Amino acid sequence: PGCQCVKKGKLVARRRNPNAATADARQRRGRGRGLQGRGAGERGSRGGETKAAEGVSAASLSLAHSHPCVERLHHQDPRRSLSRRQAAMSFTARRKIQKEKGQEPDEFEESVAQALFDLEASNSELKSELKDLFINSAKEVDVSGNRKAVIIHVPYRLRKAFQKIHARLVRELEKKFSGKDVVVISTRRILRPPKKGSAVNRPRSRTLTSVHEAILEDLVYPSEIVGKRVRYRLDGSRIMRVYLDPKERNSTEYKLETYAGVYKKLTGKEVTFEYPIQEATAA
């Protein structure tokens, strides 16, 4: 780039071949002669043009082999421009992530895909379940203080398959991403309300409220939501309290702050997670 020696894939010689000037002189002399001389001049002209063309092509070939820009073009093969990391990903862990619209995964998403591929290859319990599973995207977010979380988006049609191995998969991924909580969310799409008078009906599952409720259920899985309460503040804002099933308290209590932070990142809504107070049974 930046060199003017290469234009439209053809090499342009920087200096004119002296043979071309000789051919022009012969052609002018041939025009001033008689009919016989004219034929000879034309033959000389054709011969000179042939030599000039050969000279230009020879100069072009010599320039093609000696010019530094051409040497760089030969060395920069576009098929070899991929890095070793991308080349390795294309044959191994790349199949564990499929982004929408042909987008390329970033470095963190490739690390998550590589972790899934390693689990499939090394973990005998998850090998058969992970064989046909893949993710859509992954990102790392800050939730509270120095605490971080890994949000993994999976295709909606594979939601049931991921839920079957949710506990084991999250446990193994949290070992690989030590110090980070892993949450799995199904990919859903929100549709705009149809225009007034439009014959198109929007499904209930594609509304903003429905999608946010589904995200909440995916976030706390395998725990179940046993109650909700909305508190309205004096400034007009509101906060929602979500009560989780106390049966899963031992496995989810350390993630309550992560749940609140991730839900805030995904929906912009404030929510707190609690467990209902169990009244002591009378003796």
C-alpha cells in the first residue's frame, strides 16, 4: 500500500524503453518515402514495435522480480494472513460457538468455546451431552466490587439440552474460570409493538416483559422462583424482590449478588434476591 508501481494488478515500468523511440523514428522516415519505401517503412515499423513490445515486457518482467513492493506482495499471501490461534480454532473449538449473521467471535468468546471443547474431549460424563451443543456468545461483566461473572448465551432451541447438564457444566466452567460465576441464558429476541392498524400480531413471548421474565428464570436455574414483590420508592423508582426456593439455598446463596448484577446489566432493572422466611412449626 502506498506504492504507485502496482495499479490494477499490472506492473507499470518507471522508465520508457529506448527501443520504442527508435521504432517511432523508423516509422516517420518510412512515411516520407515512395510506395516501395512505404512498404519497407511499415515493415520496419512493425519490427520496431515488436522489439519495443518485447523490450517493455522484458523490462516489466525484470521489474516484477526486482521491485521490493512486488516481493512484499509475493510474501503476503492472503490465505496465510490468519493467525495460528484462528487457524487452530477453525478446526477444533470454533464449532462450539456460532454467532449470528456470520460475526467473528472475540478472544474471550474463543476462550469459552475452547473450554467447552476441552470438557467434551476430557470429561467422560459430559462428552455425549456436549457433542451437539454450541453457544451464541459470551462476555465477562463486573457485578459487585471485584466480583466478575461470565454470561453465556445459548440458542433457544438448545435450552432444554443445556438445562439437563446445567449443574455439572457450570461447576466445571467455574473451575476453568476461577473466581468468576458462570450463568447460562437462552438467546431471545424482543419485537417492537405492531403499528396501529397492522395485521401482524406479535407473539406474547416476544414482548419486553415476557423476555425479561424468561431471563430471570434462566438466571436462577435450577432454583425456582416462589414469589415476587415490587416496592415503589418515593422518587418514583421501583425495585423488585424475588424470592427463591430455599431447597437450593446451599448451591445458590453465594450467587445472589451475581444474579442481581447480571440482571441489571441485561435489562437495566434493579432486583434483589432473597429466600422466604420460614416460620418455625409448632411442636
